[in-house]
Amino acid sequence: MDQINILEMERTRLRLTCRHLAGGGQTHLADEFDAIAAWLREYGDHGSGRDLVPGVQPEVYGKGALVEDFEAEVAALFGLPAARFMPSGCMAQPIALRIWSERARNATTAFHPTSHLQLHEELSYRELHGLSAHLIGDASRPTTAADVIAAIGPGGAANETGLASLLVELPAREIGGQLPTWEEMVELSELCRDQGIRLHLDGARVWQAAPAYGRSLSEIASLFDSVYVSFYKDVGALPGAMLLGPRDFIDEAAIWQRRQGGTMYTAVANIVSARMHLADCLEHMPLLVERARQVAALFSLHERACVMPDPPQTSMFHLRLEGEEDELLEARDRVAREMGIWLFGNLKQIEGQTAMRTELSMGASSLTLSDDELAAAIALLL
């Protein structure tokens, strides 16, 4: 066995046995399915022939109390009329933009240069749905009303066609979880409504935005025409997403979900997983937003570390570390061996600099580490 494989095996062992700073920590792959099975057994036995509690009747092709009750629960949480459980945001969001475009008879949408739709989805909005997109605003900061005015005003890129819709991500992952100010978000919403531009929320991590703004999820959603949320990001459930909006919009989205093969025979495990974890996510998120700020402050004590944004606005942030990749990974491994703490995962090279970047998103595991031991671990790393 060569040295590279030995090193990777050792790193896998450390990652699986250490306490983690970011995320929910390591668990056995079977644990989630054991919990799902226990939940189902507690609320009804599908094979016994007994009367079942409505919440656990089988869900088939997106229908049944199990999923419909959950959709109604999440819709009420966001103060919106209807919701639809879908396999992923990669399916849900282009569907939303297509519906708004078809209603406006305008195939033009817009979003931030770092949007997931542009960077990570093989341009499905264009290839599957025939949409064109303007990338608006500065890639290093959130989208603002001024960016929309620049795009649709005289000389703007979208001046001739206008925009059917605008997608805004709250918080924006690729720029360290940044948010526009609440006042900026209200201004953007009012502008879009005045201009007839449908505003869609990429709310994959919107659970972080509510405590960061000090606003309810329904207050945030009231600024948008449609909303997408994820259940595996932050919530920690199995893969799954939900699209929310007006009833006729959701009914139309369900048809597109079926057309794309997204209406599986059953998604019981994914739905139950989301139902089990959502309440805990909502309860702990204010603590995690505060924890991100505490952790960032500990890193900022060292000259070789830089937090972006500083201080963090949500429960995640980006960390810039001076040094070569191999050096920093070896230092991370040393901390893991000596202190049993896994500080971060992958590193990305910052172009033109002898420095690396990583993302730290606080989960329940961050709350198990004391400030003293974390400070010692960071000191050992750097």
C-alpha cells in the first residue's frame, strides 16, 4: 500500500473518531434509519391492519397525510398558502423560475454570480427549461436593489427584455453566509413588486437567516413570491426540499416535478427524517449563529487566520488560513491526533496567494467544544 493511501486511511480514521467543530458530527450510517424506523413504529404499524395515526399513513407519489400534513406545517411556518415536497433544490428552483417566466411570457431571470444554479447545476435552468439568466451585482457581496436597477435601467444588460424573476439566496453560501441588511432586503422586494419582477428565495439555509435578522421565517417569506428550503442543509435530515408559494403555483410545480421524474413512488424515509429534525433545527439555530461568532473570534486572535465576513452574520463563515495546503492539513491532523478535535475538512487554494480557504458551518457538534479547548486546538493548528 502506497504512502498516499496510508495517509488517506489515517485521515479517514481521525475524521470518524474525532469531535467536529463544524456540522453535526459523525454518526453511524444506520443511525438515521434506525430513528426513522422507531418513529414509524411509535406512531403506527403499517402491517398490523390496525387503524393508523393519520400522520404515518403511507405516502405514495407525493400524496397522503404523511407528506401533506408536513407540507401544510411548513407552509404555515412560512406564512404561505401551499408547499410541495421535492427531492432536491436542483429540481425545485428551476421549476419555480420556469413557472414565473411562462406567466410573464419572458424567459429571462437573474441571480447572483455565485448562485448554486450557475455554479453547481450544469446550467439546468437553460438546458432543461430554456431560460436565460443575467448574473447581477458584485460577486463578493449580496444582491441589492441598485443591482436590479443597473440591470433593467438604460444601458443595463436586461433593459430590452426585462426580468421575469430574480432569485436571491439568504444567506449566500459562496460569500461566507452574507446577508443584505433587512432594510436592503425590503427595498429590493418593493422594487421587484413595482417592476413586476417575481422574487424567489433560495432558502437552502434560510433557517440561519431568521435569528440573524431577528425576524420570523414568515416575515422573511412575505418579501418573496416563492420560496425553496432544504432539509439536509442545517436541518440534518436525509435529502429533501420543499417549494412554497401560492396554491396555483404549487399545483403547477407538482406537474413539472412529475414530468422530471421527481415524483417517486414513495419518499417516506426522507419525509419522516425531515419531520423529525426540523423542530430541533429551529430551536438550536439561534445558538449556532452566536456560536459562529464565538468561534470566529477565537480564530481572529491569530495573524495567520482571517474570518470572512468578520464577524459572521449567520451560523457559517469562511476562514482564510495562511500557508500551503499540505502544511495546514498536516497541522489539522496533528490537532486531531493530540486533542481529538477535527477543525475543518477540505481546503481550497486562494488564487495568487499562499493561503487556503475553508467553510465552517456550525452544527450541534460545535456546542460540545468548550472555548478553552477550542482555543488550544486553534493555537496548535497555527
